[in-house]
Amino acid sequence: MSDRIVVDPITRIEGHLRIEAQMEGDQISSAYSSGTMVRGIEIILKGRDPRDAWAFAQRICGVCTLVHGLASVRSVEDALNYQIPQNAQLIRNLMIGAQYIHDHVMHFYHLHALDWVDVVSALSADPGKTAELAQSLSNWPKASPGYFSDVKKKLKGFVEAGQLGIFAKAYWGHSVYKLPPEANLMAVAHYLEALSWQRDVVKLHAIFGGKNPHPNFLVGGVASAIDLNSDSAINTKKLSQVQDVITKMREFTDQVYVPDTLAVASFYKDWGERGEGLGNFLCYGDLPGTSMDDPDSFFFPSGVILDRDLSTVHPLDLNSADEIQEHISHSWYDYSGGKDQGLHPYDGETNLNYTGPELPYKHLNVEESYSWLKAPRWKGKAVEVGPLARVLMLYAKGHEQTKDLVGMTLSKLDLPARALFSTLGRTAARTLETKLLADAMQGWYDQLVANIKAGDTKTFN
């Protein structure tokens, strides 16, 4: 029997994504993803001052704030061969790192964890046993029987009052949930703690960029001056606040996020055999130690891994017209040279041409165009990007801390290296990347403070 399942919208992201999965019995035989909203930022930017482009580009998404704005600023600097001061580079690294860390923690607890955590099951947990479990995993101070008893009472009140909100239509009690009640209660407690934690850590963006979301940037540096004697610039008090944020990031990552990931994963090790992609991974490279012109200084190295072969990292040339290309054969766009060609982003075109069905409709015509998303390829190959790609690139290039963290994770879960390429591996990669970045942020901060103490306060060229 063949059937098609439609999920629209996908709620674990910002939105505007539709998935149609073709079923053969209880197996997915093919799947199609459709971006359901046209953005058109390229069209909006035409004729505008390049120095202002970042402010428009950043509005593509409020969840993944900062990244589109910084990419726009960097593109202008690259076109003009514009070098920025070291302090500006360090501040940008700190802002990027904070974005990654905030994003990964929020994704794990508030978007993804509820696939694994049965919230209602937590109501049957023993707070004393929950405290024993939590204390066996880390030294996090909020781990007493009284604390978990209070969380349980709060959760019970939500349930009895019918105030489950977004949790009201979940599959609580389903047999695929494997965590015991005590682990569920611990996870719910950390879900609530992460909500409070994230309010504090975004302050780093407000200190350096004026606000969050959508902090301010500047072609040629950053929009925050350094003057230890000024109340309106980066001063000693604000630097101390940044240190407090970094400390909170590291403590929560080390004592909550990493232990929770390992604890939850230990009950779902079968997901170490599911969710593999094509086995191709790409990383552009980022977080420069010196400048964007010095890829050898990047914290995240660039390269491509093919067919899960971690022994070989293929070089990546972002400027080659034959490497990165965007295809539109199944997208609602036209190229002047035809829909079957791929174009490098430098040569990109955004010519809207909606040919999809009129509302309402049941299914998309996947044989023709069915998405507002273009399909990027590297030398014609589909590749995975994101946390797993970056962690694998670090691992393949011999980054010692990454090798230690990956080895620790596989050892504790008693899983083979092949599990890295799975759903479980992808989830763990976000956690390990958060640990790597939280530690790296302390180094960038220390370097910034050392520069200031040495008399270097320049943040704009």
C-alpha cells in the first residue's frame, strides 16, 4: 500500500517548511521538502547602499539572528578587500559563539527534547530518586529532592489547569518514549531552567551589538567602541558582564547540557543506527584567529568529506564557479539560461515564477517545481552542513579536544564510530560543538581583554 504523509508546517524550526513523505507500508520510500514562503531579500537589496545591506539581510530570520547580517557585512568587506581590527574580529567571534551556544541549547531543550522526553510521565516521578539521578550525573546545584518536588508541583498545576499549551496535543504515554519518570522530571526541570538561562546569555549580543535579536553590525568592524572611562562604550563593567555570560554558558553546558544529552541518548541508542544522510559533509570554515583571508587560522576548518571517509578532507574553493552552485529545476524560479543549469551565488538570479497548485491543495506536484528554496550543491553533490559537518571536520583534521569529546561520547554510550552519522550522532554533535565553543569563547575574551590592557582599543577601520 502506498500513501503520502504531509507535515505542514514543520514546527521544530522557524516555520514555512512542508514535508511530503511517500510511504510504502511502514517505510518512507521518498521524501520532499518545500519552502513555502518566498523571501526575496536579493530583490529587496537591489539599488541599496551595500553598507546597509546587513540590516535587511538579517531580517530573513529572527531565530537564527546575527548570521545573515554578518555574512552580508563580510561579503562587502571581501569585495572591497577591507581588513578589520583584531578586536573587532574577536568581538565578532564572541557574538557568533554566543549565537551557536544559545541556539543549540534552545533547540535541544525547547524544540527537540520533547521527541524523547515524556512530560506527563514526570508526574509519576519520585523527587528523591530524581535528585539521586541528577547528582550522579553532575555537580549542578539545583538537584535536591525539594527542588524536583517543586518542579513536579508546578508541572502538576499546569496539567490539572489544562495549561499545557504547546504540549497539549503531544503523544504522551506512547510506547516509543523510553525514559523513566525520574529522567523525564529532571529533563522538564532543565527545560524550565534553560528558559531562564537563555534570557541571560543573549545579553552578550546586547552589550556588543545593542540588542537581541538583530544586533547591530558595521562594515569595517563592529558597532561598539571600547573606552573604559565611558558609560556609553565597552567599559570595565560591561566586560565583566561578558565574563559572567561566558561563565554561565560554560557551567550550564558542562553541568546540564552535556550530561543530559548523554543520559537521554543512553535510552535511545537504537537511534545511532537511524537517520543517516548521504554521508557527504561540507564546512565553509569560520571564526578566524586573524582574518577571513587566513583560513588556516579558522577555529572551524573548511573542507568537504565524501562517503563518510574521515581519512580524506577535500579542499573547498568558495570562489570557484564549478564548486558551489544553486539549482532551481524543482524550485519556483527561472534562470535566464534555463532551469537545468546551476549558478554560483556570485552569478545568482532571483526570478520568481510560481507554477504550483492553487489553494487549497492536498499534494504538491513533485515532478515539477514545488519549493521556494533553491538547491545548493558542491560539484553537483548534495552535502550536509551544520553541527555534525563541523564536528566531523574538526575530528578529521585532528583537533585534539574534538577527538577527546567524540571518543568520550562513543565510549560512554558504547557505540561504534558509525553512529556519528546518525540522528543520535547529529544531536550529540550539537552538544559537543557547544562545549567546544563555550571553551573557545573564554580564550577570545581573554585575548580581547589582553589587547585592551596593552592599549589597543580599536574596533573599526
